[in-house]
Amino acid sequence: MTSTSAPKEAVPASNTDSAATLDRPARTPRRSPTDLSFVLDEADVTARAANEPDWLAADRRDALERYRSLPIESNQLYTPYVDLRPAELGDVRVYPLPGGPPLGAASAADLPAGAVALARFDEDKVSAISLDATARDAGVTVETLGSLIGRDAQLARRLIGGAGLPGDDRLAQLTRAAWNQGVVIRVPKGVRLDRPILVRWAAGAADRAIFSRTIVELGERAAASIVEEFVPSSASDEGPDSGQALFTSTFEAHLGAEAELAVASIQDFGPRQVLFQHRTAAIGEGASLHWALAQLGSRLVRSRVDNRLEGDRSSVEQVEIVFGTGEQLFDLTSYTLHLGRDTTGNLLSKGALLDRARSYMKGLITIEKSAVGTDSFLGEFGMNLSKATRAVAIPSLEIDQPDCRRAAHSSSVGPIDANQLFYLESRGIAPDEARKFIVLGFLEPVVARVPLEAAQERLRELLEEKWAAGADGTAGSAGAAA
């Protein structure tokens, strides 16, 4: 006997598909590595320009137009190595107006030990401007951009105008269009400061953007040293669910004939910070510039340095280090342009990476036809301390003048040298301690060039802390990589 059952009621396929569609969350749009999620509102730029001199308003508008039209990377050699996807800046907003005068009166007694001047900023506000009386009497000035504009409009127009920033860099034009805080340091002709000037930026408030400019001018035969510090502010929220913060900065140096400038920069922002930095220098006849740059903090760092050796016998020495852990990404680019005769350039970049950190070190030396007798070297070296890290080094030369003393570059990326490790272990040093000694010694060239002793010791402490925090989780893989 055959049994039959009543057919089941069919559910219309269209209803099922419709319900599933309604319940499915929307997909996040795919982002190109070069996409910048931050949007500069034209109203922000217009609001800043409303109460400013006509020349400054025009400068902001010109920069805004360049920002909109330029690609994120103009050098085709470097384009494949741009990745801005870790920057989640869609909710970030610019502080409404530049910060006002110092929150409290600062005197020479408030200066840190060993410093001749101090400029300290907390988010968009000025928290202290202080200058030693002797330096003030010698004509040295340290003041905010807003103060300079109100005091000497002609000088402000000469220094603040965008000619000092790279016209082909989109992010530099972003800062030029939207800057909301800054400091101007001027050392007159013949004045030689025997102690450094300290400039400290504290930032990190979630979903906020600060655009800062530091402008330095040294007269003929003047000499100065500057220590920059970038640290988390009291408003920083470093929780994994907090929004990111954006900090962009420029450092624009103008060196007269025979001037001497040493700049040390220590960047130790919190893990939710995104940092875009641009440093430019016009170096006059017989002048010398020394950069010592340390990149330790931030989720994403994009840094560019432009050195223009304009005067005969001018020179630049640049040493930059990176110590990356976690998911940090460092994108460092250096351009050195030799224009004068008998100029000298010596540039060295070093990176040590733990966990899943990444670094891109890119450099280009250009020797123009006028640069007879150039001596220039570019070195880029990466040390991978775990198998998941990635370091890229791209040194480049462009030579239009064959009569050079030297034009060379060098690069390498790899694990700790096994021979160095064996040597230290054979002297009774434990493997972990031996790795630490090798890594910190690898980064020491920048530490030794920091002019303020307290800042030098602080940098060594930060490197020790970073090693301790990162090495625990990667000791095994570091050993395997070595």
C-alpha cells in the first residue's frame, strides 16, 4: 500500500531573499591604499580666513586648491609603497579656531634645565612661551604664528607664505591650508645660542585634528639647536574603541650664510594617533644642518624631509630611526637637492621592527648641473625582529653633474646579524640581553645626536620601554628570525 502526505506549503523565494537582504549588514566599501579618509571642509578654511589678512586668506585658498588636485604620492617610484588604510579619520574634525595666548604667564624660571627657551602646546592651546633674558636681549624671538601676524605683517607674509613647503606634496598643502597653531623661532645674525630651544607638542584627543607649523630662521653666522617633543596630551584616549586623532606638522628652516642648526625630534604619540610630518630646509652658503629624528609612537606615521643645499659649501647630516611594534606603520621619505658647489650630504635611516610593524624608507638624492664637487651618501637599513614584520628600503640617485667627489647609496634589510649574536653569547650574555644590546646599539646614532641631555636620556628610556613591551611577545619569533 502506498501512503501519501499532504504537500508542504511553499515559501515564496522572493520573500526569503528580501528578508535576508534586510537582515544583512551593509558591506564596508573597499579603500585604496592611497585613499585618505579625512575630509577637509572648505567651510573650515573659509572660517579661518575670514579674520585674517588678505594675503593669508589667499595663501590658504591656494593651498586648499592644491590639496584637492594633487595625488597622495607624486613620485612614481614610491607609489606602490603608500598605505593610508590604517588612518580611520572620517569622524575627525579640526579645532574651530587657533588657540589663544599662553594659559599662564611663563618666566625664565619655568625653563627646563639646560634649555634657553620653551614653547609648549597642549592640543590647540599655547600652555607656555618662555625665553631666557640673555637670549631675548640678543634679539632672539620665540612666538606663535598669530602673534607674529599681529606684530609684523610683512615679516609674517615672508615666512608663512607657502613657498617654503613642497608644492607637489598633498599633505603639506593640507597643513598649509588648515593650520591652526604654530611657532616662529628667529635667531639674528651672529647670535650663537649655547643651549637648545625646546618645542613640545601634546596631542591625542579622539576625533580631533591639529595642524601645526614650526618656522625657524637663522641669520648669517647664527647658531642654534632645537629639541622637538611629540607626546600624548592629558585629553588622549588610548582605548581600542576610541576614535583616532590627526596631527600634521611642518618644520620649515631657513639658514643664512655660515649658519649652524641642529634639530632633534622625539615622537612618542599614543597608539590612536595618525601623524603627517613635513620638514623642509633651505641651506645657505657655508651653512650646516643636522637632523636627528626618532619615530617611536603613533599608529601611522607619514614623514617627508626636503633638504635644499642652495649655497656653495653647504652641508646636511640627517639621521632618522624607527622602532615599531604592534601594527604600527612608518612611511619615511627623504629628498636632498644639491644646487651649490662643493655641497655635502650624509643621510642615514634605520628601522627596527617587532610584532607586525611595517616600515617604508625611501630616499632620493638629486645632483643638479650646478652642483660641481658634490659629496653625497644615502643609507637605509632595516632590522626585522620577527617573521611578520616588513621593511622596505628604496635609496635612489639622480645625477646631472658627473664632477662629484662622491655620489653613493646603500641599503639592507634583514634579521639580527648571527655573528654579532654569537659573539655576545660567547661572552656569557643571555640571548635576550644580547638582542637588546644589538638593537639599541643599532639605534644609538640618533640618541647620541640629541643636544639636550635630559631629552637624550628620555629617548634612551623610551627605547628601553619599547623593547621591554614588544620583546616579551616576540622573543621566540625574533629568535627564529635571527
